[in-house]
Amino acid sequence: MPAETHRHRVSMILSVALCLIFTPRFASTQAGATPKLSVHWEELTAADFREGIHRSQGTCLLPFGILEKHGPHLPLGTDLLDVRYTALHAAEQEYAVVFPEYYFGQIAEAKHEPGTMAYSRSLQLALLQETTDEMARNGCKKILIVNGHGGNEHLLPYFAQSQLDKPHDYVVYVFDERSPDHGGPPKKTKIDMHAGESETSKMMVSRPDLVHMDRASSESGADQARQKLPQGVYTGIWWYTRFPNHYSGDGSAATKELGEYQMNWWIDSVVKAIKAVKADDVSLKMQNEFYEKSTHQLETQP
Ligand SMILES: [Zn+2]
């Protein structure tokens, strides 16, 4: 049998087998109707989970939050609540399985504030690796980490890059944007990095019951600019030197209109990211090629 015909036959058998494995078994569903499937990992039965992985084409979201002070007026879980609100709404529009609450990231700089959960560096990386490994073992071959916390901005690209150290049969994608650069209702404040106008506005959409607007001006979120170093020189204490109250900006400037604009932008952006990740057939192929070459570099490279 010519190799091409043989390959064709093997792929036919494989696709029939896959269809059999992934055919949903919903006795009560009318023919043709797609049964509603929760996007929450923890709400699916084992059999529905298998259908969820099939429907999402192996694309799973890992919304990444944190527990830390958010000014005098927002809850400790602000980043966790907002990123889950966004990821869940996005997955409803473009189906993906969403991992449960995850908040084990980098937040050493808030250890002086009550309620901060700051895990060690080694545990952050080990837990994240085991989490994505276990997700992949369950069929999540494309893991999109949606970051809700600014303090993870170095951790997550480092984690993604370090996936090249040894072969993995899945790809880690990181989406780390939360607010648009421009557009929407004009903003009233210039400094707006933490629990300020934008973040407070978003929380007015995701969990308005947890916004204590009457307390928003009880502490200062002004930039104290105490460190005198040239741009490009980095220290870990930079945040504390500028915003020791773990408040950057002025939450009292927040409005629901700004929150709606920013939340919709964030959800749309995650929907676009899910679609792009589903369509991406390059990354895993390149990863495998890279792993292969990196173990035979003397033979494969000029
Ligand atoms: Zn935050």
C-alpha cells in the first residue's frame, strides 16, 4: 500500500475513533441542539468535562488573581473577582473550560498589609507548573493564563518562557492586559495603577456590593516618589517607595460608565485571545521542533 494511502486510511480510522470517543451522550437532548455546558471546570461532571474539552478544542483558561489590599475601599480579592468575572463572561461567548479560583502569585510587596497571601517564590512556580501539567494531562493542550494582577507581570512571562526547558505536550499562553489605552468615558485622574479610578470602576460592575466608596478618600493614593534612581534601574522595593498604602490613584473618581467600558473591552479582548489561541496551529508544532533540535543541536544546526 502506498505510504500516502496508508496514512489516509490511518487518519480515517483515527477520526472515526475520535468521533466515537467525543460523541456527547445526552439522552434528553433533541437531535441537532447543542446542549448547554457550564464553562466552570468544577461544575462539570466527568463525562461533561470530556465534552467541554472537545468543544473548547482543548483550550482552557486559568484566570490568575491574588489576595492583597486594594486601597481602603475595595476587597482583598479584587483582582481575583475581576479576572474571573472577565474570563467567565468571555468563555460564555467563546467556549473554553475555566479553571477554579487561583491566587497563588507574586505579591511579596504587600506583606505589610493585612490579608495578603504571599507564597514563596519556589512554591509559586512549582504550583503553577503542576497546575498546568495536570490541566494538560486532562486535555487542556492550550492553556491561556488570564492575568488579573499587575504583580505577576514578570512571573508569568518567565513561567511561559521556562516551559522551553524540557518538552511539554501543551502550550502556555499569557494574556496580561486589563484596561484599554484610550477610548471610553474620559478619565479624571492621571495616576491610576492600583485601586484607583479604573479598578474601582471595574469593581462597580463585577461586584458593586463590595465597593465602599465612602472610604475611598480616607487614605492617600498619591505617588510619594521617594526613590531617586534613573529610569531603567530596577529594585523590588520600588512599589513600596511610591505607594506604601497599597493604593495608587483615587478610587473616588470611579464611575459605573467607565467600569462598563473597561470591562466590556477586557471581556472582548479575552474572547479575541481565546479565538486566536484556538486557531493557533503553529506554537505547539514549533515547540516540538525546538525540543527535538535542542536535544540534537550538534547534528541539526549549522
Ligand atoms: Zn488589583
